[in-house]
Amino acid sequence: MALRLREIALHLDEGEDLIPDKIGLILNLDNQNIDSWKIVRKGIDARRKPDVLRVYTVEFSCADEAELLKKNHHIATLSEVKNKPSIELYLLESKPKILVVGMGPAGLFSALSLAEAGAQVCLIERGRPVAERLQDVNDFWSGGELNTESNIQFGEGGAGTFSDGKLTSRLTHPAIRYILARLVEFGAPEEILWQAKPHIGSDRLRRVLVNFRKHLLSLGVDIQFSSRLTGLEMLNHQIRAGLINDSVRIECDQLVLAVGHSARDTYQMLADKKVKLEQKPFAIGLRVEHPLELINQIQYGRQSHPQLPSADYRLAWNDPVTGRGVYSFCMCPGGTVVNASSEAGGLVVNGMSDFCRDASRSNSALVVSVTPDDFSAADVLAGIRFQRKWEKAAFLAGGSGWHAPAQPLLEFLQGRGGSLDSSCQPQVVHADLNTCLPDFVTKNLRKVLPIFNQRMRGFVGPEATLIGVETRTSAPVRIVRDQHGESVSHKGLFPAGEGAGYAGGIMSAAIDGIKVATAIINTN
């Protein structure tokens, strides 16, 4: 067996080669008796800033582990390493034809699981391969036309391709370790296996996607880009084919619907086909941007250190009167704010970081919860119209030329003060952000900013900038499915991931894709 020891602390000036000495001190063990050791988790403890600690969980082996465990039974951070459950996918006896729609995390991991189980998989994506997609995005940021089929929202890898590549999740699931290991296999940095807050970064993620695609092709997966699902063909209430680009028919026994949260035309098609949908809550707001060194100073008590990553934060508050939540979302340390629009006449922003997170500014969404009661409509797609209304307002506030409306945080909060400085691509223009959001959102943001400043002194200051608008936090629609993951209205249709309303982020979407694939495998 092996042993695991948690909460091994190193000061910033101590090297990781001292870990065996730390194990020895904690367990009263001669470190010469430690046969081998490895880091399995690494995090940061900044509670006593500026004396920031790096905190490790280590697995190690030694001569008499059972005796050592018995002798140190009072140490709660010491335990025996036990085998964790892992996902198991058996080989299919039949060769079902599966159409997987969408190449975000849910679609990719669903296709991978199904193909490795022996299914005949066709994987389609409305956008373009990642290299061509990157060119389309850069052209748009350089002043070119918006490609409504290949942009930050649509294309290989999904919306997460242009993000921070965060691999955190609040879920506890045996697939998490499996997903991380597969990403490393495809070229992700190995440290994601032990980081407390793992991330790949947008730059590294693009390379991972290319290798992921090559592996799927080696398994015989038929991958088709620039292929948008425009219809469903049913026979006896069972799906039989998907219609692509209004012209091509692809037969299938089951269809995995893993479109992202911005596939608004797909939602309309589903509604027209009487697929069971329901409204769901989401959130809208703004991006807030600060100098990287300021956030480091607030969080660490120092502007930088070679042993410290760029600092992140998470803030949340619930209005005690209305119960409405206000929170930070998708925080990007050392990153940029980007124009993430996907429709003509509507502007939306998001955040992005590369792996090194070494850009000069850090950003995060600051959003306010929105419920179906705010839509004031019975139409299941009313949430989409709500998003579009404020994206159009932001487009107009920015001058109708794809420049994002922005305002110094102090000016937004108190009417004056601050300076306008942003990393946003292609650029920002000064605007009154009150015109870009509903009153209940701006009022809640003004109410919460002083509270957040109490938690992070310096958060509200002259160097902070707000950029609008952030509306695509999650899908405004859920595609209703049963306990087996199948649509309650259309047999053979398996909604998956963030666009289906069952995930939020790369990891949870990938897990959901695997869950759906497992359900399909169990039915064949």
C-alpha cells in the first residue's frame, strides 16, 4: 500500500525538495526511510498574507507503512491510499450509429467514450477547426466582419476554447481524474493532475484539441465541420436522422445533442419540433478588470513572487430582501477581456487567459441572477429574447461598431472618478452602462460593490474598469431529459452539457457527456 499526507506547508523560499524532510518532521520518521513520494495536490494558503504558504498533499511509500499508520493514528491528515472508483465502459456487441452534435467538452468526451466502446460515431460541429477558427476570431478583433458560424461561441472546442481553460468543478465524480488524464494524454500540462485549481489556458487548449481530434479520427470517428443541425427526423416517436445545413441527412440510432449555450437557432428548431424545453435561471452583468499586480497585492499581500501564480478570487452575495444572488464568475487572472459576440447587432463580452496568466490585467464577470419571473412571458424561449435585448443595447452603446461599452468602476458607482483602461479586444468606448442592463442588475451591482470592497480592500478603486455586457453565463433553456439522460419527448435524443442546461464549465460538461455516452451504451 501507500500513504497519503495532507497539509504539508512550504514557505515561498522553501523548495519542494524539502517535502521528505517535512514528512519526517510531521510523522517522526527518518526521511531516509521514505522510498518514494509524489505530489498529488498543490494549493495556496494566503490567510496570513504576506506570509503565503504553498500547501501540498503527497503520496509516499516506506518500509513499514501499516506500523507508521498505527503509530500516527492521531494525525488526521495521514491516511492510507485507497483505490478510487473509475469509469468503466464495456465494448458494444452491436455497432449503433450515433450522431454527436457539438465539439465542446460534452460532445468531445461523449464521442470519445462511444467510439472507444465500438459505436459508429459521426461528430458534427457548426463552426470551423480550431486553427481556422482562431483566424476568424483574430480577423474579427482586427476590425473584420463577424463570422456568425465561426467565432468565440462556435467552433472546435466550444466556447471554452477562448477562455481560461479552467478545469475546476464542484462535482465529486470518478470521471474527473479520468478526464484530466485524457487531457494530459492529448498534450495538456501534467500539473493539472495535482493543481488545486487546474487550468490549461486558451493557448495550450488549442493544441490539446488538435490531438484530441487526431485520436478520434484514429478511432474511425467521422468528423464534419461547418455542419449545423437544422432538423430532426423521427419515426414512431424515435429519432432516425439529423438534418444538416437544411440539406444533408445523417441516419442515426441515437443523437447526442451537445450544442453550447449560444445555439439559439437550435433551440428554436427544437421548439418547432415540439421537443420538451423549459425556462431556467441564468445571470447577466458586466466584466470587471483590474491591474494584475493590484489583485495580487489584495490576495497575497505582495505584487508578485516567482513561486506564486497570478491571484484569483471568488466573490458572492445574496440580497437578504429579494434573495437575488450577485457573484463573480469565470475569473481570469492575468488575462484579457474579449468581444465574444456571435450574432449581428448584439454585443457580448467574456474573459480569456493563456496558460502562463502573465498579461498585465485580471478580469472577472460580475453578474446578477435572473429568473424566469424576470422575463414576464410564457414562451419557453423568452430568456433568449431577454439576453438579445441587452446585447443589442450594448452594441448600440458601443457605437454599433463592435467596440465594447465601458466605464470606470468609480464613475459607475458614484458618478465620477477613475480612469478607463482595458485590455478588451478589439477595443472599448466610454459609455453609460446603465443603458446596457436592466435596473435590477445595475442596482444590485451598486449595492454589492462596497460589500465586495470590504472583503477585498482595493477592489473598488480608480484603476478598475467595467465592460459590458456579460449575458452568456449559462443556457437560458433546459432540454428536459429523464433519469437515463434521454429526452422526455423524443426517444433517442440525448441532450448533454452546458447548452442542454445540465452543466456549467469544461469539467462538468465533459462529465455530462460521459454520463450520456454511458446511458447510450447501456441501452444498446
